[in-house]
Amino acid sequence: MSPKELLTPEQIDKLPKDLFEFYKNHDDAEGITTKPISFWQDAMRRLFKNKIAVVSLFFIGLLLTMSIIMPEVSEFDLVGRVNEDLTVYAQLPPRIPVLEKIGLFDGSLTVEINEKTLPELGLKEGEYKIVGSFERKGNTYIEVKEYTYKILDIEDEYYFFGTDILARDIWTRVWYGTRISLLIGIYAMLIDILIGVLYGGIAGFFGGTIVDDIMMRILEILYGIPSIVILFILFMFIKPGIVPIAIAIALTGWISVARMVRAQFLRLRDQEFVLAARTLGASSTRIIFKHLVPNVVAQIVIMASFSIPSAIFYEAFLAFIGIGLDITRPSLGVLINNALPTTYGAMTYVYQLVIPSLILSLLMLSINLLGNGLRDALDPRMRNN
């Protein structure tokens, strides 16, 4: 018998009664049903089934936690060592206690020198190790692994990410820079969402009227102006800082949010629940914020998740071209920009460039992947996937 076939009363009477449990009233029968879940509960359930999104959320939480805690508990500050010999503590390579025993982050630098000049370095046994050699223009060059901490007689010191040319601890500066980059991204996202929802909501609610036409023409004019030009003009009148840079980035970032909200409002404003609210005498403000905005929250959350990495990247780009924050409040972009002179043309101190670049890449990748997961979880069309 197919499960879809209906049973006749006679067939039901012939079924073994011990296979069933009968309830006497409707309330008891309701108890065997599963508890209904809301849209957001279902979305969170589907989000946590996405392994990539969960891993991304873990890395975001880890980076956020490190950026909050590490600068506060570090024994070094952003200034570095004061009134000490910078020639000893400057440009130290990374050194981590446990990993150094297996040859990773052991406080060594690999340099290329002419074989004939090796004795002139005055290195003692145990302070260096020859790891390779090669020929260049008729001369023999060797790759020497120098144990810097031992050479400088500071074997009790540990700098997890090394130091820069001014003897500043890169570990402390990287996590502080991560905090600054996240703050700029969050501030820019909040401004994007606030302006975009208000502007797009008004334009969408009055779509097809003179109000919508004027607002959309203004939007098209702003969209046609390169954002970098707006930033340059803005920074001619204000001093770069966390909030000013976030505002500058958000000056054009809200446009995409406004367009999305307007499109959603145009789709929803003629729905039955909106017509019912208007019939009952609800004001335009109440309809927008009580009935329309809650129905586009999912799309707003998705746009917000993609606004943060975009703002972080934009700030890093501004720092890279020299119009970002100053060195006293470094972001990841500032750290990358500061590392360029020490790594240009040589690979000896490349860790100063690689470490903040990796943190920045991991942060942006994690937020983008989480945004993809939120998009899939909040999309009703993918509910059965």
C-alpha cells in the first residue's frame, strides 16, 4: 500500500491497536507537533549548517578578540622603547617561544652575502648557519641564517612579530591596527545603512512621483563622481581620523544601499498588508518604519556584511597612497605602507609587510564569506537547500 493512499474505516479497524497512541482531545494532539520556529531562527539554523560561514565567523571572533585584548595586555606600547639603543632592538625578526624549537619564528634572518666577506662579519660559531649558495656574475654568494637575538645578546627577549625600524613591537601595532580597521569598517557600515535606508526608503515609498525623480537624479549625480575625488576634496578641509575617514568612505558607499532599499520598497508598497495599513489610517512614517523596513531587514543585513570589508579595503588603499591615518594611530593599511621602504628591493625584512597583509586579507576574506553565508541563510528561495 502506498503511503499516499487513504485508508477506509474498515481497513483502519483491522490495524493493530498497539502500533498507535490515541489522544482524547485536541490539546493532547497538539503536543506531538514540533514547535514552530521564526524566520530568524530558521535563518540562524541554516547559517550554522554552512561550514564555511561558521569557520569565517570563528576567525572574525578571534581577530576581534585579539584586537581588543592584545594591545591592552602587551608589555610594549605603540611608541616602542624610549631612551634605549635602537640599533639593538630595531629590525628584530619574529621569535615565538615554542615554535622556535622546531625552526619556525626562531629569531633568525636569512641574508645573501659574498663568500669572501663572511669572515668580516665577525660572527661566532652558533650565531649563524649557511643554508645555501649560488653564483652571480662570476662571484659566489652564500645564504647565511643569522640568529639575531644571540648575536645581539638579547636571548631573553621575545618579539612575536618582530620589530620595525624604530624598534616598535609589530605584534602590538598589528592588533591595534586591526582594531582601528574594524572600527572604521563598522562606523562606515552604520553610516551607509542609516543614510541608505532613509534615502532609499523615502524614494521607494514615493516611487513614480516628482519626489522620487528628484532624489534619483541626485543619486545618479553622486554616483557619477569618482569617490576618490570626493575623498581628496574632503581631506583638504578636515584632518584624517577614524570618524572622518569612515564618513568620507560612507559618502559614496550608501548609494548601493539606497538603490536596494528603493527597489524593495517599490515591490512591497502595493502589497495587501500595506494597503490595509493605509486604509486603517496609518501615516506614511508608520508604514515605512513599521511595515516596510522590517520586510527588508534581511537584505539590509546582507548589505551591511559586505559594507565592512569594502570600507576596510578602502581605508587600506588610502593609507597606501599616503592620505590615511598618521603613524600614532596605525591601521593595517598604515602598517603596510610603513613596511614598504624596509622591504623594497630586498626580502630580508619582508615579515614587516607580510604579517599585516595576511591579517588584513584574512579579515576581509572572513567577512566576505560570512556575508555569503548570511545571503544564503536569509534568502527564502534557498530554504529547502
